[in-house]
Amino acid sequence: ALFRSQALVPEADGKCLLDRVDEESRKHAARVGSELRDSARQALEKLVQGFLDEPGNREYIDASANLDILYHDSLVFLYRLLFVLYAESLELLPVGTPLYRDSYSIDALRVLIEDPRQDFRPDEYRLWESLQALFRLIHQGVDIPDLRVISYRGRLFSPTYAPLLASCKVPDSVMAEVIRLLSTTKPQRVRGREQVSYRELGVEELGAIYEGILQYEPKLADQDMAVVKVDGEEQIATLALARTEGYTIVETIPRGRFYLSLWGGRRKGTGTYYTDARITRFLVEQALKPLVEGKKV
């Protein structure tokens, strides 16, 4: 259907069928990338609130005293999920190995979450424990007859880089929604949810997600708040002001709940800005190529 002769013949506007397919595919990827940035923010808010709501975490977390530490470790967890989703899509992790695919992969968890027969309870932690086992596997590596994973040993998966993640936990009821937000698109009227293809997104979109999240500042609502739409853009205001001004209320944030406030200083303070892939590719080649040339894993 795609490569028949008629599909290659230009129409009146000079475009053939393959041109249109390519154009629509790029538009779809851009839309999914844009949606994923918002989904990542929502996933992060749910993750932090999940930490705060879990009774067993209270001996480790004092929201009023160490909210920034909790936020940092939650960011690390989010980036770990994005890293694995991208690595699995490119088969940088052994998704073709039955033991990894069925027992460790995020894709197996995604399939489990989409099964309507499964019940994810607020007092069970199967998803959390599965992800922790996966992160340990990536950090430490393994080489056995049925599974080989090269040790990553980077800071991202180091237990000492985010110590709260080793002491605390988040229930299945929250983790199911976090994984769903990061692995599927928003529901569409006809198609419903679709799986996000991280292979098609590329590092630029992932970098945009990272940059976008750093524009926010973690907050605990000291009064009832609301996400409102003003001139087509979402903003956060007090619930009383939203009702007085007649704003369209997208979501309410009750007093004491965690939320992300658009701020901008965190990104500036860390010096985190997008760098063109051509520049980063050149820098990586110049820095690493001499070190790995002629070597084998």
C-alpha cells in the first residue's frame, strides 16, 4: 500500500502519499511529545503526594522541613523511569530476553496495568518493589546464563544519590497511575489511550521534558488553591480568587496538598538549557571516542 507506484506520484500540491504519511507522523510525534511534558509533570505531582500520603514514610519525611529533598529524590525516580522507557524502546536493555522482558521490564508492568482484571490497592507495593529491583539490576548489572545486563554504575541509579527511595515506598494505586501517565497518551475520543513510542520521540523531546520540569517549584498549599485557565493558559490561584473572578477551574488543590508552581529559578540556578544535538554529538565523540576505540565489552 505504501510503496505501490501511485503512492510515489506527486499530487497537485507536489506531495505524494509518502510525503503526507511522513508529515502526519512528525505532527503526531510532536503532539505526543507535548502531551508527555504535561504527563511528566502530573506524574511527578502524584509521585510526591504518594510519598507524603504513605503512613510508613512519615518517620523519614517531614514535608515542612525537607520538601526539597523529597522533591529531588522524586525527580530522580521520574528520570529513572524515563531513562528505562527510552532504553527499552531502543533495545539498550535486553527486552528480547524472556527473563528480563517478563520479570523486570517496565513494558511488562504497563501490560499488567492495562489489564482490567488487575486491582492496584493503596496497601500493596508490587509495582514499587518491581521497579526497585529493576533499578538495582541496572546499577549493579548481572551476567548469568539467562540474563546479561551491563552495570550502568552512573549517579542516576546510585542508592546514595536518592537515599529516600531506599527507605520509603509508594503504593500500587499511585504507581499504576504514574506508569500509565508516562507510558501512554491521553485518552482520545475514538482510539482511547495509545502506547507512547519513546523510540520515535528522541533525545530532544526527553530533554524538553527535563527542562520543562525544572521550571517548576515544589509547594505545599497553605490554603485551598485551583488550577485555572486564563487567556487559554493554565495558572494557579487561590480557590477564593478563582471563584470571585469567574475563572474556569481545571482542578482544585486542597489545603496541605503538594503541587508544582511555575517559577523558573530552579532551571536558571542549575544552568539547565537545551543544547543542539549536533553540538552534544560532537562533544561526546571528541571526549569518548579516543577512550573506547579498540575496546570490547
